Amino acid sequence: MLRSGPLLAFFGLTALAGLIAMRIWTLPMIEAAGLPMLDVRMGGYTPDEVRAFLASLGAEGRAAYLGPQRVLDTLMPVALTAALGLLIYRLVARWSWWIGAALALVPLVYFAFDMLENAQVAVILRAPAPSDTMAETASRYTVAKAEALRAAVAVALVALAARAGERALGRGRKKGKGPMAFTVAIDGPAAAGKGTIARAVAAHFGFAYLDTGLLYRAVGAKVTEGADPLEAAQALRAEDLNAEGLRTQAVAEAASRVAVNPQVRAALVDFQRAFAARAGGAVLDGRDIGTVICPEAQAKLFVTASPEVRAERRYLELVEGGHEATREAVLDDVKARDARDSERATAPLRPADDAVVIDTSEMSIKEAVAAAIGAVEARGAKA
Ligand SMILES: Nc1ncnc2c1ncn2[C@@H]1O[C@H](COP(=O)(O)OP(=O)(O)O)[C@@H](O)[C@H]1O
Ligand SMILES: Nc1ccn([C@H]2C[C@H](O)[C@@H](COP(=O)(O)OP(=O)(O)O)O2)c(=O)n1
């Protein structure tokens, strides 16, 4: 899974490098006579100002404007657009992915106007005697570019401020509950080893453990007996999690089906959040713990493994537990649940941006547990 943090840093640094290259290399040639190049006149320019600028431009400046400056002024906006778009999406998608995606389009508007501006400036530079219309069109693109850029930066700043406010509130809430309210969120697909790791992490740090899959399994089991999904979720009690038969494939399938229902999910939120906030620390495993239930968890792990490895583990577990199963059927079930859990509209399975990803495909249980404990320690938990 590609993490957006390193990508964001890459695009941000590339944009900065582009700006520095212009400042020290192309701009001194283009602005040799002291008149600012057209692209930086954010308020626009008149045809006379364009003509004055062209008259001051030497052969070297004109070649630089049409050559390396055009290349840099394409690369830099690409990087800046990607950086702003990613930043906005990353910050806003925590609350709503589609609003995040829509707002991430604002930098693209800036990019489009910047490219139009570049093309029009090139037309002007190549024309023997640029017309008023040519200059006015370029000026309109420059103004539109500047406004779209200001809007994109404003969206990013508002999203950053909202995120900072949310963090400050989260810290305040946790302080009120005492220093021991440490939450470990563990998410991942079926049979990746979440429960195994979660139990070991809880035992190591002395935290309480909640397998949130059991909530959905308990609701799924009641639904297979004819209950209404929402009523079953609203009436769920802690004792229901100890019911017989919750570990079967049929119940797992029913759980994955009821888990698509946003009302069922909403009915189970308070129970999970109350558990997460208990003094003394808590470990919760599931699909949406780090993204929806506890976005402020101090440690987030995303435990995964290839479908084949996971299906083999689940198959062995079922056979050892005396259940009937075939490898093919278990693999089909794992893949079907993966698809349903990842593609549902509400709280789909995905790693939180700040989750540590642990792929256990080639790890023993001991290695996977050690990696998890190391990651949780790195976030400040003490045994
Ligand atoms: N790293 C691992 N290597 C081998 N087997 C594992 C590993 N992690 C878990 N298992 C086994 O795989 C099965 C599923 O693990 P479990 O922790 O229940 O997964 P999940 O909670 O993600 O569904 C269990 O039988 C467990 O013993
Ligand atoms: N936090 C959670 C936990 C489970 N679910 C759903 C999705 C899963 O397919 C089912 C069963 O989850 P469970 O963790 O018990 O399944 P596995 O042990 O990983 O096979 O419940 C969920 O949507 N959100």
C-alpha cells in the first residue's frame, strides 16, 4: 500500500526545487532589465505593459523564457498541484472522502490556468508584434491562475487548521481521562493475524482487548436467525459476544453483509469508543478502528497478508476446530469478504494515513508480534 506522506514530501520538495531553480537560473536572464516576467504579475497586465516588457527582453531572456523557464514552469506546477491536492485530500478525507476528493480538484483548476497562461505567453513571445487581444488573454489567464492558487492554498490552510484543532481537542479529552488512556487501533483483512497480534500486544502492555469483529459477528448471527439487523445491533449486549458458534464461516459471511449497513455501524460506534477510552489502555481490532472509530488512537497498525496465506491460515484453523472446509471455498470466502469490506461506502477497510503497515505473509507469529510491540512502543506505550 502506497503511503501518501512520502509522496507529499516528494512533490512538495520538487515544487520547492523548481522555484529555487527559476529564482537562481532563468529569472535573472528574463528579468535582466528589471521588469518582472509576466507570470508573476498576479494582478494582470495591460497590452502596453506587455510591449514594454518585450522591448526590455534581450535575446537571451527570450530564449530562456521559451526554453528552460517553460520546462520549469511546467514541472513546478505539476509538483505543486500534486502536493496541494494530496495534502487537501489527506486532511479532509478523514471526515469525508468525497468532499476531500472534490476539494483536491481546486489545485487542478490552478494548474489548468497556469498551463493556459504558459501557452499564451509563448504565443506572445513568438509573435513579431503581439496584438492587444493576445496580451489581454494572457493577462486573464494569469489573474485566474493567481486566484485559483490562492483558493487552493486557502483550502489547504483551513483543512490544516481544522486538523490541528481536532488534535488539540483530542489531547484535551485524553488528558481529562488520565495519562493511561492509550488506544491501539489494529485494522486489516480477514485472517491477517489481527486478533493474534492484538491479544499479544494487550497482554504485553497490560491493556484491555476488544475484537470488534465479534460485534458484527454477533449481529450477523442474530440476522441469520431471522432478526432485523438494526434492531439486533441496537439490542446488542456484552454477553452476546460470548455466544456459541460466532467463529464459523457462515457467521463471518453474515457479519460482512450486515457490516455494509451504515445504521448497523452507527449503532455499534458508542460501545467501541467507550471501550477505547477506558483508563488503563485498550487494544481494538477490526476494519475501521484507526480510520473511523478511533482516529485519535496513539498507535495504529494495519496488519495484512496475501489472500492465499490468509486463506490457508483460516482453513487450518477451521479444520483444527473440527469444522468442514475446503481450501478453495475458504479462499473464495476470504476474497469475497475482502472485496465487500474494502468496497463498501461506509467505513471501508483501508489503512489510516498514519498507520504502521505490517505484512505478515512471510512472518512467524513471533516476528509479527515483535514488530507490532515495537511499533506501539515507538508511539510511547510502556509495558
Ligand atoms: N504471522 C503468522 N504466521 C502464521 N500464522 C498466523 C500468523 N498470525 C496469525 N496466524 C494464524 O492465522 C489464523 C488467523 O489469525 P487471527 O489472528 O485470528 O486473524 P484475524 O484476527 O486477522 O482474523 C490463526 O489461526 C493464527 O494462529
Ligand atoms: N470493525 C469491524 C470489524 C469487523 N467488520 C466486519 C467485516 C468482517 O468481514 C466481519 C467479520 O470480522 P472479523 O474481524 O471477525 O473477521 P476475521 O476474524 O478477520 O475473519 O465483520 C467490520 O466491518 N468492521
